[in-house]
Amino acid sequence: MESSSSLKGSALGKLVVTSGLLHSSWSKILEIHNPPYSNQDPGLQVSKKKKDSGLEFQIHREEKFTLVVFSAPPICRSSSSDSTLLHVKDKENPFPFLCSENNPSFSLHTPAFNLFTSASTSLTYLKSELLQTLKSEKPVIITGAALGGSVASLYTLWLLETIEPTLKRPLCITFGSPLIGDASLQQILENSVRNSCFLHVVSAQTRIKMDFFKPFGTFLICFDSGCVCIEDHVAVTELLNGVHDSGLVDYSQVLNRLDQSMLSLADSRLIPEDVIKGIEKRAEMKNLRFDMMFKKLNDMKISMAYIEWYKKKCKEVKIGYYDRFKTQLAFPSKEFDINIKNHHKSELNRFWKSVVEEVERRPQSDASILKRRFLFSGNNYRRMIEPLDIAEYYLEGRKEYRTTGRSHHYVMLEKWFGMESILIEKERCKKRDLSDLLTFDSCFWAEVEDSLIVINQLNTTVGMRDDVREVLTRKLVEFEGYVWEIITKREVSPEIFLEESSFMKWWKEYKKIKGFNSFYLTEFMNTRKYESYGKSQ
């Protein structure tokens, strides 16, 4: 009897077993530990790198896939529990993209982390090589056993961040490997899209130490009478918690038993009843949170209606809502404007941050459903509200919002919409009126503000060196090109051309610096063609 709520990873388990990937991976692991000197296939393309630290990897380019095998020396028992704390602001942190506002730091298994960082140069070259392989649509499998599997997991996390959304993600398969991260990393990765890229094969007789380090990904747990695939990290902990043997276990017999027990791959009878009940209860709680979010979305439409009404009123007095909001923040006068900031905008931000957190916690299949159903609402929210957050940010005297001040939830909403909107959002037709268009790039006003800061530097700094002035002027020219591109694509709201807007202030100052030598905007702005921009033709 199969419990669908508890064994969602069974599909991945069946895939790797039936495809022969487990046997292929394990055989290559055995080769890297015991290299064959006479029986190697002369037609097989193998490249091999070795580090002084003891980390070694091989690339096997086979007909249907590319296999990367990591090998590492046994773990010293005295250091097997050591951890390394990484913070988002640490310059030496190779994984800052995993950090967020709620989880700004996490700890990694020190032996695996040290091996990974010691081979950074070689692994960077390997990354470039594998990215080209992925572009050829050839699957990439990354594998390793014991500590080698832990390094393979770290490398896969590092590689995933640079893979374009349209490419197939690699699959990391480990055998009896130590866990690599603490509870914070588990929370970051649990049930996320990244989570689906990891399959950890573990013999039920081999216990894994879980007092500090926590599991993530899918676990294929092999018993004498069969095996199960589990994604629920609490259940994995209950089934496997113990003292880990850091030696290399021969999984050949385990895989042979697995072949003979294929029909029981997702058999919940192999799991104690109390563990099954715990999994189902946690799944039920997740679904309850999921349902509550959809109900809350309707409530958020009321706050969005207030913001849209605010935008309309600003337009009536010929001032963009971005500049009106910025002015009201600096000189609050009307209760309604204050309420927009303190109630409606704050409520929307809290809700959408919670949505993003929930999506990142859910399995990939569920997250895709969530993203599709929330796609347009989340995109409209981002384009409408992020400019107001930008106004607050720059009034505090800060700069470079896009790179140093942007909230993680905006980044993810934009990324998800970009991944799934290619076929949804059609090109803006020239006949279409754009008067109600929300600027596509929700960071547009941050770019304007940074360019105004550059202009102020050029105008107020006395005795500026020519090379510094040239760099600053180049930034303005780059911003001009960016603006012209989104104008020609009809991706910017006509309200940026209102006479008192921050953008028009930028243009007037920029024209003093460049005269009539601007690359893109001179004719468009000086002939006032912008006045007809966005009007139906």
C-alpha cells in the first residue's frame, strides 16, 4: 500500500533505478577509487583532475549523459562534526545566493567545505565545461560516495545558481554521504526547486549522524526487503539517525537487491506506522497553509485596489505616483497618503513575502502550481509596490538599490514570472494604449535615482580627476541606453514623461552635461515625441 503524501520522491527513485543511473554512478565511483588499468573502454572520453588536498574528480562523457564523479579521502573522526558558519556578508562565502532576509547565515560540514574551497580554480573550469554541456541538452549527473558525495552536493548547489531557467538542471546522486548543512540550510532548501536535484542513496544499515547536520533532498533508503524514497526530512531523521561510518561502503550488493525489489520501491509498509502518520500530518499542515494563502489573496486585492486608486488620483494632478509618494514621505500631509504607506503597502509586502517563503518550502510540483495561480497577481504587485519601496530606500540616503537593497521576495517574483511568462505576455502592439501600463522593470526608479546621484557627483565635486569623470559619465550613457531600449520595447509607463517626474529632472540635467551629443534620446526628447508615447495609433 502506497502513501502518496509521504512518498512523493518515489517517481525520482523509479527514474534513476530503471534508467540504470544508479549502477552507472556506482561503477564510476568504484573506478575512481580503484582505477582500471587494462579494461578501460578506449572510446570513452574521460578527463581527470586531482588536487593536492585529496579531492579528485573525473568527467565521463557517455552517449546519453555526462557523469561527473567526485572522490575524497576518508573523514578524520576528530573533525567529522566540525562546522563552518557562512554569512551573507562574508566575502569568502561561495554561496551568498542561498542566504535570505530570514536566513542570512548557515553552517556547512567543515571537511566537505574545505575540500570544495581548496579546489575552487579547477571547479570553476569544470563549471564552465558543464554549462556548455547543459546547453547541448545532454543530461549531467554529479555523483560521489561518502565525503566525495558531500562535496558533489556542495558543487551541485554552486552550479545550480548559474544555470539558466530554460536548461535542464543536473541531478546529484550520493551514496552513504555525510550531511552537509545545518537546520538553517535545510530550511532554505527544504522542498525548493533545488531540492529536487538531489537523490541520496543510503543503506538502512548505515546510520547518519544528525545531531547538528540536517537532511535535504530526496532519500532512497534501502532495506534488506526493499526500499523507499522519502522527501520528508523529519521522517528521514527518524529512520536514519545514528553514528555514521565514514568508510566507503560497497553499494554493489545494495543495488542488486534494489533491482530485485523494484515493485516495492514506494512501499510504505517498509516504514513504521508512526513515521507514516507524522509525514501525513505534516503534509496536511502544509496543504492547510497553502489553502489559507489563496483565501488571503482575495483580501489583498482590496489593498491593491487602494494603491491603484492612489495611482489614478496622482495621474489626475499630473504627477506620477512614484514621485507623489516620495514627496509625501518627505513631507507627510494627508492622512490617506500616510495610510497607503503604513497600512496597504505594508500589508501587501507582508503577504507576498510569506507567499515566496511558502513557495520555496514546497515541492517543485506544488510550487509550479502555486506560481501559475499567483503569477499575474504577484507580477502586478511587484510592478506596483516595489517603486514605493524604492522611494523609501532613497529617501534614507542610500543608493544602488538593485544590488544592495532589494528584497529577496521581489527577486524571486521577477525570476518566476520571467521563467513562465514567455508565452503569456505578448509584445506591446503599437495600436495599444499604454496609459495604464505598469513599467515592466520594477527597479526602473532605482536606476533613475542612481543616475541622479551620479549627476550630483559630477556637478558638485571640485577638482575631479578626468578618469573618474569619464567613469561616471559612462554610467549615465549606459542608463540612457537602458531607457531607450525599454522605450522602444514599449515597456515603460508614459508617466515617466510628466514634467515634474524624477526622470524628467534627470533628462534636463543630463542634457546640460551631454548637450546634443546623447546617443539615443536627443531627437525623441527635444522634439517632444515622448508626448505621444504610449497613445494608441
